[in-house]
Amino acid sequence: MEITKQEVEKVAKLARLELTDGEQAAFTKQLSQILTHVETLKQYDTTGVEPTATVLGQVNVFRQDSVSPSLSIDRAMDNAPESIDGFFVVPKIIEDRQPL
């Protein structure tokens, strides 16, 4: 299936992307190849095949939760440039704004 340069321009405009002529040509070719491949895949009968998120049969790969000691407040504050009462002091980055 072929995609046109005009269709690439339309999608780029909808996505608010500015593409050079070279990028438009490259995306036109790449998207056409992808759509052609999808058309090829449509020839296979997938009736009765359950959709899957992974084909590897992965299970939970997270470790078990366990209680372990964490840093003390003093140790956590060792490298802080400035702290007050066990809290990091950081510069204010949000200014008060007037309502619109």
C-alpha cells in the first residue's frame, strides 16, 4: 500500500511537526513499507488466536517487598547544600500568578 507525500504532510500538520523535504520523502517511503508489511500480514488466518501483550510468557519480574533499613536523616542530609530541620532547602521556582 502506497502512502502519498500529501498524506505525510497532513499527518505531520496534525502532529504539529515541521518536516524538511528530505524527511517527508523518507517518511513517505518508510510508512509505505510498513503499510505494505501490514497488508502482507493480513493474509494469515488468525481466527481463534487470542491477542497477547507478550509472546514470552513473562511473569512478575519484581522482587518481593521486604523491610530493610534506609538512610538516616543525618546521612541523607550529609551532601545537601542547605537543610533546615531535616528537610532539603531548594529555591522557589513557582511564582505567584494572577488569575486569568
